[in-house]
Amino acid sequence: MPPLGAILEGPYDWSLRPVAEIFREQTRGTARTDSALVGAIWRVRKDLSFDVGLRRARVGDESIHELRLGFTWTLPWKGSDK
């Protein structure tokens, strides 16, 4: 089965926007993975965002629960628009 998934995000103009992701994958001879994530991205400034998500997954008979935290920091690149 080829991987199937979708990611949805609220409008980029919102400084705090909701996100959601669903995912399913199974490689021949392995357990199927079903995963769902809900969370938010908080844009503090144009070049800095923080994100948080709660993920629940099932891989075969095993349940997985995760808290995911991250950030995106954009650095200026020579010749790029400011």
C-alpha cells in the first residue's frame, strides 16, 4: 500500500494557526501505521515560529502517544528579499 496522508493548516496570516495531519502507511511484510496529529503553529515574528502537536499512532498492535515541540527560525540569505 502506498503511503497516504494529508496536512491541513489554518491561514498563514493568523499568528496562531491550527494544524492537523493524518497518515497511513504499510510496506510489504510490515505492520500498518495509522497516525493522527493535532496542534498549532505560533508565528512570533516573520522569522520565528514555534509549534506544538499531539500525535496518536498505531503500528500493528502497538499504540504510540507523542508530544511534539519545535521551532522554525529563518536566517537571511545573501541576495534574498528582506
